Amino acid sequence: AVVSTQSTGGTVMYLRLPAAFQNNPPKPTDQLVFFDDSPEDVIVYYRALGKEAKSEDVLKQEFEKLATALNKAGKKFYPYVAVAGGYTMPGIGAQRSEVMFAAIENDGRSPGTVFSKKRS
């Protein structure tokens, strides 16, 4: 299970539950915290920046680079379902950013269901 929280500004943060809690996760006590049931077989194309993206312009450039590489490779993806992720190394505080697109698969799923389904 993936734990998600949405700020009042619309930003969503995803956290993976430790393995010990996957089968019986604790119930959220805040209405802004929920679990996502993500399909196990979703293909996500990503580009790791290796450092923190300090501006929206940097993210836009990286999405363009990823889209160009995917188009060149003949890969189909949802161009309007773009996800930016940030990862902080525990104890170090160094941030790494990534940009991602979900692959278009032949199973008919829509872009809105590719990344997650909200459940309470």
C-alpha cells in the first residue's frame, strides 16, 4: 500500500509503507491522509536528475528531454500525466528529483487510473 497525503494547496505526497504493515496497514486518523491501491504492473518511464530541481523551469526542461527520448525510442506515454518526484536521502538531506510519465498500455486504462486509486 502507498500512503498519500494531500495538502490544502493540492500537492500530493506519496510514501511507501514498510513491508511489515503492507497486509494490515493502520487506519489514517486525518481525512487528508489516504491509501492508494496502485496497480503492480504499471510501467513508468522516468528521468533522474541526480540533484534537486530548484525551479519549475528545470522540471519543464527535464520533462521535455524525457518526452523527446521516449518519442525517439517509439514509446507511447501519457504526455499530460506528468509526475515530478523528490527523494531525500535519510541522514544526509541531499535531495534528488525525477520526472515521470506513465506508459500507454494496451489494456484500455485511462490516464486517471494509471497511477492510483484512492481508498479510505
